Amino acid sequence: MKTDLPVLLRNATFLDGSGASGRSGELFVEKGKIAQPPASLSSSVRVWDLQGCHVSPGWVDLHVHVFSGYGVFSVSPSEVGSFTGVTTLVDAGSAGALSYPVFAKLIRENTQERIVSYVNIASPGLQHGNNQVRGFVGDHCHSSFHSEELALGLLAHYADSIAGWKIRLTLALADGDEAKERRAFEALLKVKKDSGRPVMIHHAKSSIPIDELLDALDEGDVYTHCFHGYGNAPFEDGTGRPRASTLEARRRGVLFDVGHGMGAFFWDVAEKACKEYGFWPDTISSDIHRYNLFGPVCNLGNVLSKFLHLGMPLEKVIAAATGNTAPALRHVHVAPSLAEGAPATLTVFQIEEGEFAFYDVVGEKRMGSRRIVPMAVLQNGNLTTCYGLHMRHADGDALSRAWQGIA
């Protein structure tokens, strides 16, 4: 629903995305921006009573695959965007230098969500998930896939949508050839240096030593899949203690991202890192794609809820999907905020209580008592209701009845 009229949101708890505690009060939106409320409300101001809800900056999913129609991996932005509470989708390497113009034309220009990208260092982009897929073509099977000239050439036309560069460092994607994988890594570092833009690293079952990898990363770079369970990881085998190189990388401003996916979130790894050693993720992303859309990922809210279950405070969980993403996305000017003058890009959500099953990538289950459920997003003057509201029944449900007067 398009809403060009001024809007006053009241009776919600507001989380500004910084990690600070929530505040009660009101939030005024006018001309697409957060503004100072007027001394008195005119008849043109719509008042939304959001009793029982939280409001935050629009959620950012820092790792998704939404190049639908290309390869076997991606899903449509409409399946994982506004309807699930996400206002900014960061495509993590689905497109490479050769396929990015098509991605920009067919996907980015035809969605209500904002879409920005880490461009795959492999110029064809991501066509297959793993070497078990029929017709498999690995990211690094040919050295010609890694062209600095092609990658850097994109910035002349798409600088406002390219956050940085993505690589999947998995030995099987280089035909099991360590030399090929290393050449790909070196190509990434060269493009990173020459462009000045950060990188996102997928690093699992790789021949590149973790200490060497982390030492090559700088402020704003992202190590995704940080809670994978395949060894050669940010945490010591056995104890789960963060490595010295991990702690040093974080000190330099490297971001450790969840990137849940179909193979990269293990309860036992996350529980040790977070609960025993206090190493919580900087950013929480889904790595949502065709093979985990119906579990164990489902949507970003479900992944956020897993960290709420682990004991991460709600304000920190929301920061990990809003304000904490800003250093990685500085080149595309994504800086989620509730400050006056900021774009009115908002996610409204509730905390539901009950009994909820949360699964990791190997089927291990944890039962939680709370989950984060999106109700609506406001973006570019459009109010979109989310799956959380659609799940409710209007008869006898005060919140649903109230929203009928809003939506």
C-alpha cells in the first residue's frame, strides 16, 4: 500500500539498530524521512497504534542469493524480501562480472527492496552449489574466470550497487587443485586492493589456512559462515575457543557473519563460541537460497531467533541485521538508522512466546521459547504486510483488527 501522508507510529518499542536498549515513545515519518513530530497533529497525519510491537530500521540480510532464473541456486527477491521483514537484500556473489549487467537489469531494477551486491570474483557468477550437482562447473576450475579488468570495469557503471567482492574458497570448487584455489584467492586480494572495496569470504573445506586468510582481511571485510563445523575455522578444533588470528581480525574491524545457509551453521560450534567464549556474531545473515528456503533457514527472522535463543540480547540481535552491517556496505550508502533525517525504511516486528523448534544444518534441534516475527515494513512510502501478520486471525485478535485500519 502506498502511503504518502505523514505517519505517526506510537506505542511501540523502538530499537535504533545501534545495539542500545529500546525506547518507548513515538516516531514521525514525513516525505519518506524520519522527522521531528509536529507540536500538534493535523487531520492529514495517519496515526498507527503499534501496541505490542517493536520498530527497527529495515532489516538487512547481508548474504542472500536472489539472481532467480540464473543457475540452480537463487530464489526470487519477493520470496525473501519485504514479506519476511527484509528491506535490503545483499546478493553474495550470485552474479560475476560477466553476468552482473543482466542481474542489474532483470533483478535489481524490478524489486521494491533495495538490492546491492558482492560481485563474485569468478566472472560467470554462481551457477552451482556443490560438486554433487549434475553438470557442475566450479567457480575456480579455469583461471580465465578471474579477470581483474572485467571486475573493476563494472564500477564505471554500477558503483552505487556494488558493495564489494565475493569468493567461495572451497577446494572442490577448484577441482581439488590447491594451486587453482590459491590463484583465485590472490585474484580476489588484487581486486580488493585496486578497487578499495571490501570482500566477503566464504571459507569452508578450503586449502587456504585460516590464519593466513584472516591476516589478509581489513576493516569492513566479511568472514561469512563463521559458525561452520569443518575445521580450519575461526575457532580452535575441540575447544571452540576463538583463535588469536580471529580476535586480532575482529580488533581490526573484520566482521564475522553468520551466513547460515545449508551447510554452515552448527549448534555445537555456535554454542561454544557464543556462550562459552562470548564471541557473538557481528552480523546475522541467512545465506538463503533454493535449497534452504523451507528449512533450516526459512527466513531471516528465523535465523535471528536462533541467536535470541542462544542468549544474545534482542537489541544486539537487531543491530546485527541493521546498524552493524553499515561498515561492510559503506560504498553503497546503506546505514540503517532511526535518526531524524534518515530514510523511513522500517521493520515492524513482534516477539512471540511459545515452543519453537530451531534446527541447524545437520538436523540438530534446539527448543526455544521466543521468536522474532516480522509484521510489516515501510519503504519508499510503501507499507507491506509480512508473513507474521498474515499468520494471525482477525477474529478476536486485537492486533489484526488494528492493522486492518492501517494496511
